[in-house]
Amino acid sequence: MAATVTEPSQLEAPVLSGTDHVELYVGNARQAAYHYRNAFGFDVIAYAGPETGVRDRASYVLQQGKVRLVLTAPLQPEGAIAEHVALHGDGVKSIALRTADAAAAYRAATARGARGVQEPARVEDEHGVLTFASVATYGDTVHTFVERDEYAGVHWPGYREDARVGGGVGLRFIDHTVGNVEKGRMDDWVSFYSEVFGFNVFQEFDEKDIATQYSALRSKVTRDPNTMITFPINEPYVGIKRSQIQEYLDYYRGSGVQHIALHTDDIVSTIGDMKQRGVEFLTAPDAYYDALGPRADGIDEDLDRLRALNILLDRDDDGYLLQIFTRPVADRPTLFFEVIQRKGCKGFGKGNFKALFEAIEREQAARGNL
Ligand code: FE2
């Protein structure tokens, strides 16, 4: 008898075609939706809750460019959503990934070492069928595989269409989504993305690159072979004082998403708009701009305008990038957003880490956590 046995680990990695959406569990989704609509310019495009027959939660779907956020709040103290919010505060529950075959992606991911959270399930309404499944990643965060080729509705069966315009500030797509994990666990999670998802590890910095006087971190970047999904992973490195990553871990009560970087084609306009709408960003000292020197040579933007908006600049051999970081979006010093514009540079602002961390540490010190 010549049975051919395929080892599960030989299954090809899940085939992914980008980020479908990011779902946050929050304490008050209605107010969060108001915030992301009015401050970040997102359109509210769909809603699910008691009015649509959902009893335990309210969810708002927000869209700008290709960026889709789902904000979900519990309607009762029992259950996974309320527990998540109680433990972590507002934070990212799911980074949902688009695929042409959610069941195959789930089989492949679990065979290659991921823990299954939700078996493949089909949901349907008058707009068609959507199939999804999910697997665990760091902390309580999951990746949901979303197969929506047969679904023509605006988001998901059970949601009703909404059309509240946010106006947009030029945010186009997710550039990268960063996870913070416990000290000593970065390499495990980098291996997870490499072994389970077939991602490449293509750049890395260590404590020497990203050290300030007091605290530091280590970071590696993982990216899918089609270069549409980028997940840097950070871990704290112990300096004289508490690492900003450790502060995150302490307040989030474990690993989770640290920041979501949103791409714009015109950061000066985007940030001008966002500031007018009330978004608070980390500031960079004047000394940062004075010290830029030749790094600022030949840029298209007016350096004084960048300085006025606190936009940071970094370079590599291929070009430069402009970036800025919001303050944490809720009261716990956990999740924040980055806005980034790339002009050739493929990095993540390594040259800005020191300037940025000094700015973060000023805030950390103000909270008494440094
Ligand atoms: Fe980033």
C-alpha cells in the first residue's frame, strides 16, 4: 500500500491579499466612531447592533481610502468583548486579512502552528455569502481570515449600511501594524509569522539603534511575500528606566497592537487637517530640526512647515520618509497611530527613533512612569 501522506506542516502558507479591516474592542463604540469620523476623517459606512438584531454588541464600520476600522463595544458586562475591554482597555482585537479561501487559510495556518480561535464559518444575507475564520497571534489579538469574493454588501452580513461622511484627511491604506510583545518573546513571534504565514524578516534594529538614555527596545519587521502586509514586532529592552514598550505591556496587561501606521500621499496637508480637527500628536523639539542637517537636503517639502507641524523626517539609500505619531488614542498609554508618507524610503524611521523616544519619554515622565 503506497499511501501518500502530506505532513500538515508541508501545507503552503495561507495566501493573503492584504488587510481587510482592523477591529478594535472599545468601551464606547458610538463615541469612538464620532472621534474617528470627526478627528481622523473616516466615513461611517455600516453599523450592527440591537437595531439590526445583534443583542450583545454595537459595531461601527469606518472607512477612509482602503483603511477600514471596525469599532465594537459590549452591551453587557458578560462575555469576551467586555472582558477584553476590562482587561486591556480600548485596543485592537483583530487584524483581519483578506483571502480568496478562508477555510484553506485557516487549515494552512493551524497546520503550520497557529492556534485556531474560530473555525471557518459562512454567514450570509441578501447580499451574498461571506466566509471567515480566525487564529490567535500575540496576546489576545487574533487574525481573522476574510473571504468576501461572493459578498456584495458593504461590510458583513448582519450590518446595515450607514452613510455618515467624515470628509477624509487623505489617509489611503495601512502601511504597517506594530505589535508589542514581552521581553524575550520577539524572536518567537517573528518565527510565528515566518513559519505560520510564510512572511519574510527583512529589517531589524536592536537596542543600540533605538536606545535613548533611559529606555530602549528591539524590533524586527515581518512582511508577506506580496509586500502588502507588514508587521513589525517590538520587545522591551531594559535600560536605566522602564522601556516605553514595558509601559505599554503593563497598561495593556500583555502583548498587543502598539500602533497602526496609515499612509498618505501628502502628509503636510493630512496633518494640517488632523490638527485642525483636534488630533493630538507627539511633538519633536526644535533641536531635532536643527540637527537634521544634510538629511533634509533636497526634500520637496518646506522644512519650516514640517517643523511647525512636528513632522519627522528620515532617510535611507532609496529616499526619505515623513512620519508623525499621535498621542495614545485612549487614556491608557497603549494604542496610537502613525501617519507616514514615503518618498522612496522603505524603512520605519530608525533615524527618528531616538528623537521620537525622547518625546515619548517626556510624556512617560509626566505620567510618573519613567
Ligand atoms: Fe511605525
